[in-house]
Amino acid sequence: MNDTSAVTVTVGVIGGTGYTGMELLRVLGGHPGADVRFATSEREAGGASVLPGLELRPAADADLSSVDLVFLCLPHGSAADWATRALAAGARVVDLTADHRPGSGREDDAVYGLADVAADEVRAARLVANPGCYPTGVQLALGPLQASGFVAEGATVAINAASGVTGAGRSARRDLLFAEVANDYRAYSLGNEHRHLREMRHGLPGLDLVFQPHLLPVARGILETIYVPVDEGVTAARVRDVWAESWAGHPTIRLSGPGRVPSLADVVGTDVLALGVSDNRCAPGLLTVVAALDNLGKGAAGQAVHNMNLMMGLEDTMGLRC
């Protein structure tokens, strides 16, 4: 491996005060190869960011030509124009919004940055669409199983997923107040209509996905329980073997051994996806797979920094919390 210890990448963050933008600044603050030149906020311009010594500025004052790479941490629908401006200024772009993901109508302009799958494409990219949090876990769990023929074409895979409230963003909403969320657990986006389904279907073509998200009364973390129809000869041990082969050399993916599946405590505050499979079938021909990740870490900021590392020729997991 080439020595990248002396490489410094200059970066800017458009949108530094949402949950994702703040988490990104925290990760970049511990990154030995990144130099954050600016972070923006319209409401909090002139105030301090979460990165010590870095003052927030209005987006209009951000010099896009002064950095190697720009991260876009904006509300969905607000990033596409900024991506165009940053690219025109000569910077590379990692878009953490849905504006360039599959189904956006702009996906042909960007590389879909599922970093553990598309490393070569990401390295050559000028614009990367950072995946959504739910699709990251689902695709990395099921992709190797589908490629190995464990899941039949057209099979129905049910995904029961739950996320902490930071996944809904930082905007003030009555339904996300502490008194509304605490001591509760509820489903949302009923009817298999969640916007992340477009990404999952793009990454797992040929599967019939039934996806039901829920809101957890915790700040952060995602747990996805996935019911996978398989032939009787496909055991939990075989699933673990396929994962071990597929994700060997990927420190951002951690596998649970026999008799254990991951929980939120395994991943919160990290940039790791944890995968496990139950040794007990929940029904004939049906295995239970569990994926856990931090929605702000591996599901957003951590994967964005992983993509930056690939794009800028740094060691893949430099600065990540593995």
C-alpha cells in the first residue's frame, strides 16, 4: 500500500449544523489527512461549529474553489445546484442527500457510493451519491447472499427496520419532541412506500422487498431484522461463510459469530456495520438476518468520509471509527 500519511485533503462542508453535518465535522476533526477549510450555516453563521476553532459562515461566503472536496449535508432537494457549482469550481463532491441517488432522476451524473461494494468506481468519481442509512445495511447484508444464489429471483424479502430519531433530521417537528417519542415505538411510511426502497431495489434487482421502518425512542442507531427465504440446504453457517468471504479485508463490516446477532450497542458511535444471522429458523425455509449500524456514522458521515478517502487516494478507512 502506498504511504498516504503525508497527504492532506482540503474539504468544505455545506450544511454544518444538521445532525449529519455535525457528525461529519466530528469525524473529519479526528481525520489525520483532512483539513476542514469551511462549514456553513444560514441560521448560525458567525457562531462556532462543533469542530473547535472553526467558525460557521453563510454558504454564499464559501469559496468552493479553495478545497479539494465538498460535502453536501443539506435538506433533500437542496443539494443538486450546489453540486453543480462545486464541480464547476474544480472540487470533487460527496452528496449526503438523496438528490443524486437512484430514483432521483440525476443518478446518471453520479457514482452510487456504497463504499464497500463500489470502491473502484468511487476512486474515479467526481461526484458521489452517498447512500441512505437503511439501504446501506440492507444491501450489504443481502448482496452477497443474492450473488451466491441463496435468495431466489423474485423472492419476497421482508425487512423490519427501526431507527433513532436523528434519522428524521434536526428540524423542529412536534411528532419528534421528547415527550412524543419517549416510551413509545411506532411504525411510519406504511404501505411499502418509504423513499429508500428505490435505492434498495436498485442495488438488489429481482428481489421483492417489503420494507417497514419504525421510530425508536433513542437518539441514534438502526437495527434491521430481515427475513430471507432460502433453500433448506442454506444454513446460517453458510451465510456466515459467504459474508466472511465477501467482506474479508473490510474493517467497516463486522460479523457476529454463531449464537449471536448484533444490537445497537455494538455500533452506536462507530462507522461500522454489524451483521449476524440466527441459527434458529423462524419458519421452514426462512432465515433471520440482523444488520446494525449508526445512522449518523456508517449510515451517513462515516461512509461519506470512506468515500472521500477513496476519491482522494487516502487509505480506505483513515479517520474512521472502526
